[in-house]
Amino acid sequence: MSVRRAVSALVAALVLAGCAAGTPAGPAASRTHSGAPAAPVPSPSAGRAAPATPHGTLLVADFGGDTVTFVDPDPGHDRHTLGSVEVGTAPYGLVVDDEGLAWVATAEGVAVVDTAKRTRLARIPYRTRTGPVTTGEYRGGGMGIALAPDGRHVYVGVHVPGRDGVLEIVDTTTREVTGTVPVGRRPFDVDVSPDGAEVYATGHDSFDVTAVDPATRGTRRFEVAPYGTEGGLGSWLKPHYAVVRPADGKLLLPFEGERLVVLDPRTGRSTVEPMTADTHQHGATLTPDGTLLVVGTGPILSEDRGPSLTIRTPGGAERVVPLDGPHEDVAVSADGRTAYVTEGFTRDGYGNGITVVDLTGAKRPFEVVAGARPLGIAVL
């Protein structure tokens, strides 16, 4: 712990760029104002027939571009990219509903993509003003995104450079923003309780989770800082992604491959369980049987271990699979046997592909080259 605190303090003192800081490392190209009205824009492929999208296809958000890409993960196929659809600048998170519509958080608004026809149906502008549309790790606009259990609303965490973020509530029928709620800074992730009664925004730069009642717009904030907050914006030891455990509604937030914070949003109380990967961690998801998957991005100014995927059983037993290079987010196949880990990463060192991991351990991980710095991912 003392080494991590020392690293955190050093980073804060030097005001380093990257995941630790809260301001861009350099200028980025300005395009338009994300708060400006924008009519729905059809995909360039609109009007042209597209082949059917096979079951099990991956959909990734191309943070290094302005598209989502459809990916065939079958290692026996020569070509893995099935096609791409323009959605908006620097897409981050995405979620797919039961009708096959993908909702994509971009710097410009929430794009709606028909995954069967591979065409964009709309782009919903944010109500929140986030400044000029830019690219890169600290660009303003949508980050984490989640779907209500009944499919009637999408919740997107909007990063507003220099101040607290906002949770925007989108009506999926009218495709309009119907409400905004203040949350923590840089909402990396958004999750929903199993009954849909609360939405949870993980504030990366504010060391917290904000619980939002979407009906009343009421909020409660919980500090989540197992290493403390002394590094402020310069700290690496912040929350990134969370998952909601269906069995009890508690949030699981991994830290540094060392600690798993289990937060009870009903009481605000949390406990800490040990982890074993010993690496900076980002994306997380649950398999159908409750196994927790956590992406390790690699060491950050320390002697930590390299990138990995942690496979943690509901009982707490862990197996750590080494990965080649930094990764960001993870999705799992419907049968729970295969994990797909995006190589985009929010910092430098990212790749343009997806690592496929056999969760049974019977096969070695392999890479599928596809996408442009892919971050968010879903299995269709």
C-alpha cells in the first residue's frame, strides 16, 4: 500500500497526463459544440442492403475513429471485419437492447444503430453543454451507458471537462433526452439495479458512485476509495468500472488487482476483498453463472504485473490469464465460455483488435484484428 500511495503522490505532484489527471495532455481538433441541436443523421450506408448480422457477432465502439465495427470472432475465418457504421466522434460505451438496437455514447450524442441492417437510425444530442467536440482520453461527452431492464430508457454518463459529470436519461421510444442529473466527475461506467429502481454512475475523478432514482431524480453519493483520496486528480487509485451482482444488488468495483470493493447501495457501506492480479484494472463484467471478469491494463509507474484478465468465481477463487498489451473492456459469450477483451485502452499503448479468451482454459488466447482503438463491446 505504501508504494502505491507514494506513486499516487508523485503523480499528483508532477501533474502527469493520463488516467490519473483530469485535463487533456495536449490540444485536440475542435469540430462543433456538443450541446448544439442536431437532427438525426442517417448512416452513409442507409438505403443499401446489408447482409444479415450473424448471431455471436461482436460490436465494438471505435474510440480512435467515429464508427462502430461489426466483428466476426471465428479464428477460422480470414476476414474478421464485417462492416462499420458511422456514429459520431470518439464512441466510448455501448449497449444493445432486445430489439437489436445499439445505443452508443459518442462525443456528439447517443447514436442509435440497427444492428441487423447495420445502419444508423439517429443521433440524439446531449442536453448538457460539454464544449467543443474533441477526441482522446479527456474528450467531453458520453462515456458509460446502460439500459433499463424494461428497455424504456437508456442512461448515459456525460463527462463535462473541468467539472462534475451528468447522467442523461434518454427515452428509447421518442429518442429524446428527458432528464439530466448531476453525478461525479468523468463517469467511466453506468450500471442499473436488477429491478431498475436505481442507476449507478461511477465517478472516476471524484472517487465515488452516485446512485440515481430515475423516477424522482434524487441522488445519493458514496465515496469508493480503498486507498484514500489524497492524490486527488493526480491519483491512479480511482474507481473505473463496476458491475451489479444480481443475487443481492451489490456493486463490485475492482482496484489495482489487489482489492475488490463490495458496495451495498442500500446502506452505503462497503467491504474489501483481496484480489491477486496486481495490475491496474479497468473493464469488468459478469458471466451468466456469476463469475467476475476484470481487465488488467498493466503497470502504472510501478513494478506491478502486466496486462491480464482475472477470472474470479463467486466464491472468490481467481485465475489470472496474461494478455499481450493493454486492454480496456470485456464482454462474454451467451454460454459463458468465451471472453472478448478490447485492446483500445483509454491511454497510450492501445491496439486495434480484440483478444479472445477461452474461459475454460482449454485454448490459448488469440487476437482478432478489427476496429480502431475499440473500447466498448457487446455480443450480438
